[in-house]
Amino acid sequence: MVTQEYHVEGPVMIFLTTTAIELDEELLNRCLVLTVNETREQTAAIQHQQRFEDTLEGLLANQTKENILKLHRNAQRLLKTLKVVNPYADQLTFLSDKTRTRRDHAKYLTLIKTITLLHQHQRETKLINHQGQAVEYIEVTLDDIETANQIAHEVLGRTLDELPPQTRRLLNLINQHINQQCKEQELQRSDYRFSRREVREFTDWGNTQIRVHMDRLTDM
């Protein structure tokens, strides 16, 4: 093994993809977590797109996609470094029942500022002199906060959940199945029993998936 040193001017940003179910807690609360949609509907949509890409229309669409990507990359190059001020910061609220929300709160505030920065050409650039230096900045709008709230509800909500996303999804599927079966059989929930095989059959998930997630649910 050889030690390699990297000198990078920050801030540093990490993108990580993994098929692992268990993630390091210290890494997890530093990141925004996105998960793959594993529903049957999403699989069908992906297969439809794969078939479409083999058609003439798909070939032309891919060319159009490249042009759109080029346009977006050029638009990003037009962004310049600017300070972002949030005049509504004192009016914002966030969960404070767990220590880890200190980092999640910082993610939330950064998300708002990122949205504002991306819209810098739609914002007025303001100038203030401080200690003999000129400081340029733009201000957060209520629309920026509303957009951030929508994203935070979807993304940060997952990181605050004590269950991994796919385990939570299995729990929801089991809950729906039990409700349906209890209604059809006129049973109380506490009287209904099911097996792992039954869960495999109504979810169409693989045996390994079911075992891992159900073991986690049992532990919790």
C-alpha cells in the first residue's frame, strides 16, 4: 500500500454510491441521502425508456439531451462567487430534539442559500462597504425558502428516519397488506399472522431483501 496525499482547496464535496444497506452513522448525518425507486412501476418505466432509446425517435432524443446538457453546463459556468444573505433566517424553525439535527439544520440553511445562488441572475446584486472592503451579496427570497422546504421534506426527512428508506418502505407495504387482509377476513390486527414467504409473495421482493429488512424491523 502507498500513502497518497491530496491537497484540495475547499469546501470539499463528496458523492458516494453504494449497494450497502448499512451505512456508517457518522457519514450518514453529514450527507444528503437519495435512494433508488425500486417499485414495479419504476422498473416498467425504465424498461419503456430502454426500448424507446433503440428507436429512431430515441436516437434523436439522445442528441437533444446532449444539447440540453451542454446548455446547462454553460449556464453553470456563468455563476460567480457571491455571498448569500437570508433576511428571513430568524423566522425559520427546525427540529431540535436530537443532537444530529445540528448538522441537518446546517444542511437546510445551505440548501436555501444554494437555491438562491443558482438564481443569482434573477436577483439584485447588492453592495455594502464593511471595514473598508466592498462586499457583494444577494438575498434569499420566500420562493427560495419554499423550494428548499419541498426538497428538505423529501430528502432530510429520510435522514432523520431511524429506519433506512427501503426498510421503511417494506414496513409500509406490510402495514397496507395487514390492513387489507384484516378488512377482508374481519380480523383485528393483533389476531393476524403472516410469514416471510407471504411477504415475499405480495411484495415480489427477493428472499435476501426480505430477510435483511425484516431482521432489521424485528431488531427495532
